[in-house]
Amino acid sequence: MISSAQMRAARALLGIDQRQLAQLAGVSLPTVQRMEASNGIVRGMVGTLNRIVEALDATGVELIANDQPSQGRGRGVRLKDSA
């Protein structure tokens, strides 16, 4: 659904800190800290993950999954295929 690296990158693009993301999503600061500290795909309660994704979406961040084309326009970053 969302990786910890995507969460950190999304915050960086928005210029917000973990506390601000937690407030936007209506979750606790320790929850955001735990999610961002995990490796790979973030694990947690589905409702909490959805709140984070919805908050990022509402602020204009497009989360792009592997092999998914970007539908948006505007600036962003994406990792190159390592193969």
C-alpha cells in the first residue's frame, strides 16, 4: 500500500514534519514515527493506513506503486528501475 520511504518522501515534498502529518491524518505522532521507522511496506491497522494515504492525497501527493504509471502532472520523484 505505502512504504516507509514513500511516507518520508511525501512529507519532504510537502515540507511538513511527522507531527503535521499525524495531525492531518488524525493519528498519533508515535504512529507516524513507527510507520516511518519500519522497513519496506508499512504495516498497521488498515484504517490508520487509509487515513495516512487519504491525508497525503488531500494535500496533493500522488503515491505511485511499482509498475504503475503516474496519472498526475507536476513535480515529483520516482526511483529508477534497478534492473
